[in-house]
Amino acid sequence: QAVVFNDGNSTKMWVIGGGDDSTLTNDVWSSTDGVTWTTATDSAAFSPRRQHQAVVFNDGNSTKMWVIGGGDDSTLTNDVWSSTDGVTWTTATDSAAFSPRRQHQAVVFKDKIWVIGGDSSGLKNDVWSSDDGIDWTKATDSAQFSARVNYTSVVFDDKIWVIGGNDGTTNTNDVWSSTDGITWIQAKTTVVFSARRDHQAVVFDNKMWVIGGFDSTDNRKNDVWNSTDGVTWTMATDSVRFSARDLHQSVVFDNKLWVIGGRDKNKMLKNDVWHTVKE
């Protein structure tokens, strides 16, 4: 996972945990330019994991980075951790009210952290929120969108959005939004980008952006799309200079949109870093 966070010294991009083909990690890295990366810790207090989520959130005491759920190939977690510096991590809870899970999404919306769906020994479409990372309240056990994994969520236009993913059978390109986490409305459109999973979505330049991923034709993508309303989507490019990929991360930093790592069409893992300049 990647986030943008100010540790008290400067605002940086942070990469947290994950894994290669054989080893999971709990290391934490940061960079102010995308070129030079510094280790905050080789071994954070939370266990090595992948398919977790990370957000930046103020719990009323201070703004922190938060790590939520994920796990290894055999054990899923529902623990929640936070840090103000990327070095020292504190447990908010070892066992949140939502079930252990991976491949979920988390966003910050209306002064709360929201956890949405994922894989909890079965696909989920439940929605939970917390204002402190400790106590979690269920908004709904079954949102109107299908249970899914490998999708993306962003906050845009005072709504939470769910975009694409895999429902256990097929990849999707549906788009849903909610103003309260309880009632979800599908954008009434035939979305023009292909159905996909393991893509990224960010908010940049007053638009939602969808970047790359793995589509239903068994093909990794490096196309980029944007929308101002979730209904009409415009292709910025069908082939960016970085290689087609899935499982990457995207953040907005220094007035640029960044893409970090992922897996290319040859299933090779990447640790390259790319950015574009806001026009």
C-alpha cells in the first residue's frame, strides 16, 4: 500500500508492506521525490502482510498513517495499527468488529475511516466505519453492489465510490456511489473502460482516474481514464509510457499523479516509479 503523509518533517510518499513472489514484508519506506527511498523500519510491529489497506486519518489526537487488515496466504487479520512517523506502530485493536479480511478497500470520509467489502473466507459487500480505529460500526451487511475483491474506492464529490473489481466469477466495470455508506446507487452508464481488477483509482485535477489493471481478456493494461461524475468516462491514453500492469499503487503527490510498482504482462514484479505533471 502507498499513502501520502507528513511525518512532522516533510510530506512524503510512503510504501507499506506487501510482498514478492515468495516473501511478505512489514517494512516501511518513504520518499520526497520518488527517486531516493529511505527505510523507516525493516520490521514494523504489525505482522508481514499483503492485500491490506492503508489510509491517512486524524483520530482526534493527531494525523496518522493507518494499516488495516490483510494477511498472509493462510491467515487473515482484522487488526488496525497507526503511526505518526512510520517507525513506531501502535495497535488500535487486535480484533475489529468486522471479520478478518483481505482485498478490501478503505477510505476516509466524513471524519471516519470506512472499510468496504473484500475477502473474508468468502466475498463480502459489507461496510463499516470508525472515528478512532478502535470501535467500528456496521453501516450495512449487504450493500447494493455485488460482493467483490480487487476493486478500488475513492472519495469524490462528497461520496464514496466503488469501481470495478471481481465478483468471484467475472471482472466488472460497474461504478457505485454512496453519501452515507448505507445506500449505494449505480452510475447509470455503460462504462467504456474494460471490466477489470487490480487497477488503481485516485482523485486528481477534480476528476476520478482509473489506471491500468487486469481485464477480462486475460490482459494487463496501461490505459488511463477519467470522469467528473462517474457516468461519463474519457480515455486520457490507451497506452502510457510505463508498462501494462496490475497490483500497482497510485497516489497524488507534489501536484502529480504517481504510479508505483505492480506486476507487468510477463508477471514480473516491478519497483519502478512514474509520475505525470498536472496541466
